[in-house]
Amino acid sequence: MRDIETRQDIDELMAGFYRKAINDEVIGYIFTDVANLDLEHHLPVIGDFWEMLLLGTVNFPAKYGRSPMQTHHALNEKENLKAEHFGRWVKLFCETVDEKFAGATATLAKVRAVSIAETMRIRFSSKSAAVVSIARG
């Protein structure tokens, strides 16, 4: 397997992950019913975000002028995002990375996913269980 090296790799990862997430019995409804996610619009935006995190080639905040945390805070206002939601997100994300890529950047993607999920869990969830332990279970 190859590592994540290009924007095309990130786009492949995001498309694979969102196919899983949207159809997942635990978190799928959040994307479809709560967020009413327009995947065609969302994939380039989330691709830019992950390209910034993993490859450093996009200035995401300057390009979009908004914070992903603000977007997810608004989502949490509609649906209480719980530790199990974040744990499932991490599990699906890491599975998708492992199915498609291997290497230092692939590992970084998984580390960043855990960090993002844990940060959001702390901010939005009243549960005290760690995302990492849920993702492993």
C-alpha cells in the first residue's frame, strides 16, 4: 500500500470514509437527517481541511473564513453529539485509512482524527469516556 501523498489521495480517503459514515447505523443519521449533508459540496471543503492538516498545501481558515469547530457546535445544538458518536467516527475513519493507505502520513491522519474527535467530545459531550477507548471497542 502507498502513503497519503496527494490531494487525490485525500479525496479518495474522504469519499471512502463518507460512504461508510453516511450508511452507518450509529452516526449515519447525523450526516443525513441532522446535518442534511450535501456531499457534493462537502467533499471539496473537507478535502481542503484534511489537505491542510496532512500536506500543508491549503490555507483552510483563510480560504473558507470559518472554523470547523463553529460548524460542529451548531450541529451539536441540533443533536447532542455523544462520546459514542465520536468514537464511531474515529473507528470508521481509521478503518478507511487502513484499507487504503499505509505510511507516516496515513498514521498522522489517524492521530489527527483521534485528536479532533477527542477535542470535540470534550467540548460537546457530557460523557467522560475517552474516544480512544470507544473506538477500540
